[in-house]
Amino acid sequence: MEEKKIYILFLCTGNICRSPTAEGIFKKKIKEEKLEKFFEIDSAGTHGYHEGETPDIRSQRQCLKHKIDLSKIKSRKLNKEDLKKFDYIIAMDASHYNFVINKPHRGNCRLLLSYGKKNKITNVPDPYYGDEKNFIETFNIINEGIMDLINDIKNTNNLN
């Protein structure tokens, strides 16, 4: 019997910093746990500012330090089909959550950092206008959030 896939979409503004980083981290972690057969993962932006572009080189550099290659990801804008297809839409901050939450067929939209019990912040900061230090901080915040998200999904879907 074939397992039903869990469809997860990570969402940020332009789909070049936070959401592709989250996509890359999630894919790496589920591969390490040998769970990739249960998932379809993607990312998108609320806006199409960078449509077709690869992730910001600073995000790519930070991810490569952790053996995560984002170079094949191409920025795209969230579309109506995404709202129907994805079981989880994981927003990086409140503006992305608010962008989705009033739309029909919005899936299970939540903030990434809402999955953690110990998070003192609710929004993943946007490093785009910052420096390398901001990209390191954002990577670390997303990485911790992804661990909480995976644990929640594993428990909810009996993937342990």
C-alpha cells in the first residue's frame, strides 16, 4: 500500500532567502531520518519580485556551510493551486501568514516558529537588507524551527 504524501510549502516574501533556506533544511533533515518518501516539499513567495531566480547568494553560502545545496531552487510566486495542494503552508512571518489566512483553500497555514514551545520570537527575521551575520542568525532560527516542525509532523502522522 502506498503511503499518502504530506505536502509542505514554505512561504516568505520573495522566495530567495528564508523559504528556500527552510526548504533546503527540511529536505536535508528528513533525508537524514529516512523519511523523504513521506513528503513533497516546495517553497514560494507572496510576491514575484525574483521569479525564476536562484536563492540569494548569501543564503546559498550559509546553507552550503551545512551541506545544503539551494542552487536548483527557482523563486516563484504562491498561486491558487498551492493553496489547494499543500497540507501545510509554513509562513516565515506574520505578513506571510496574513497574506494566506483569508484566502479560500489555505491549507494548514501556521508560522514556522509556532511549532516550538521555547521560541521567544514568532517571526523569522528577513536577512535580505542585512549582512552575513543576519543570514547566519536567520539560518539558525529556521534550523531550530524546522526541528520543531518535523517533530510535530512525525507525532501527528505517526512517522516515529
